[in-house]
Amino acid sequence: MTAVLPLKQSSSPVPSPSPSPSTPSFQPSAGLPLETIDWTRPVSELLRTGTKRAHEDVEHSPGAARLAKGELSKEEYARWCVALWCVYDALETALSEQSYNHVLSPTFHPALLSRASPLSSDISSLLSSPAWQSHPAASSLLSSPPTPLQAYVGRLTQLAQEQPERLLAHAYVRYLGDLSGGQIIRRRLAKQLSLSSLSASSGAKEDDAPTPGLTFFEFPRLDGQGRADTQEMRKIKDWFRRGMDEGVGEDEELKQQLVDEANEAFRLNAGLFGMLDEPWDSPTEEEPPEEVYSPLAKPKSSGAAESEASQGQGFPLTSFIAFLVAVGLAHFLLVTMGFTGQRGWEKFELVQGWVKGKLEL
């Protein structure tokens, strides 16, 4: 299994939900009092009813709606896959290390359920980069992961070390969610992102052929013979529920802990979807307006350019006043003194030079 890339650790430890079902994150279902819950029921039923409200909250979040409607750009979806890869890599690494655990072993089937490997393949295809970890769209997320991603990965790592049985709740939320409704999202994303299946080259039906960039939504059959369709995915979910019931058995305290942890998993997933609430495009700097070329414009020296930048374009006010004074004085001399003879010509040259000097200010 691919090693987890280093993630920046949060400055504060990830909070650990209390095992008690009275914690705020514990929401069995809308309008269902805690005292009415029959903890003798199978854990698969308790998880379905005990996470109903949290499940609906995530489904109706703006980010989940954007994904379900296929509104993500290719780069946004690629970065979303990178975030999911971090989550699944942490989860599946922990499940592999705890595969001997009697609670987790009945549902441990990496060949059937593993999502980290398909996600890695999808990211490579979407970014056209086999070494996608070094691609700017991925490396920025891996080097500086957002807080929701840090919290999710941190929680999984913490459980693997302290309470591995609770990982079953995270596997339940993620895997059964991927097996439910994923095909509709896959078709919408394929259309939005112009991703084609390999049906043309393989001769298979379009829904049966893999789609590069969207293999995350594809699961093998339980018997390993080909790709699972919608009906086969229902069988996989039923198999997983039976495995949970077998692993947990009649341990009522563990059932309460798993329902609580499943609500925490939905809360962490809501944080991930919050990263999709708004378009994920990178901000660009505003470019200065281009200078329009004019054939009448004179080339400017560096000193003149600096002067114009500091004072603005046009003539300085002092130069304009000096020009008016020069014209007025010249007119006075012409009228009163005249410019006849040799002395008149010398006067004219004197005034002409003085005016010219003023115009050059």
C-alpha cells in the first residue's frame, strides 16, 4: 500500500469523542429519544438509524451538491481526489495494520474495497502526470493540507493507535457511501469533464468499461469476475453489513461507541465537502493595463519616466506659468521697444533665447 505522504500536523490535538452517546456529536435520528434505542439490535441497523440526521446534513451541504451535480472543473475534481486519497490511504493503512482485530477482520477485503489505488490512478489521469504528487495542483494540497483534511487524517491515525475498533465506523461511512449513488455522480462527472470510457477500444458496453479518471467509482464483483454493476454493489453492501454484525456481535457498549464514531465520521466528511463550497480555482494577480502605443508620443528617458510617475502626465504648473510670463514679456518688448536696426535684431535674439529657455523648463 502506498505510504502516506507527510501532512502538516495541527497545532492542537484532534479531539476524541467520548464513548458516551450523550455527547453533542451523537445524533441517533431526528426525534428519536436516546432511551428508546434498543442496543440489542444488530450494529448495522443501529448505524443506519443512528446516523440518519448527520447523513442528511452532509448530503444537503453545498459542497456535496456541487459534486453530485458534476459542477467541478477538472482541476477541482483532481484536488478533491487528492484529499480523498489522503483519507483512504490513512484509513486503509490502519485497517491493514489491524486486520487481525476480531471486530475489523470480517470486513477486511482490500481487493474488493480498496480505494487508495484507484484514486491514485484517477489523479494521474486527470493531471496527465504519473508522478502526480509533484504536480502543483496536488503538491500544494499535500504540503499545506487544509484544516478539515488534517483533522480527518489525524483522527484516523489516532484511532489506529488508541481505539482501532472505531475504525469500523469510518469504513462503514466511506465504503457504503461510495457504493451508494456513486454511479450517478460518475456519469455526470464523465459528461462535465469530457471523460470517455474505454468501451470503444474494448468492445464492452459503456457502463461496463472503465473510465480513466473515474475508476474510484468502480468496484469489482464479490467473486472477482469482472466489474460490479448496481445490483452487485447492493450485494457488496449486504456482505459488509453482515461482516459488521459478526465482528461486533452483542457488545452493546461497542455499538454505542461505533454509532457515536460514525456521526463523527460524517462530521469530518462535512468538513471535506466544505472545501468544495466555492469554486476552487487559484487566485490570479490583477495585471496592469497595457500601455497604448501612440506615434505622437516621444520616447522618454529613465529620469523623465520617473518624474512623470511621481508628478503625473502633462506640464508642471510652474512651467506653464513661466511660459505665459515669457509670452507676455515678449509682446511688451515688441510693442514698446521695437526691433529695428542692428540693436533691434540683438534684442530679438535675446528675447528669443530667453523664451526658448523658459519653454524647455
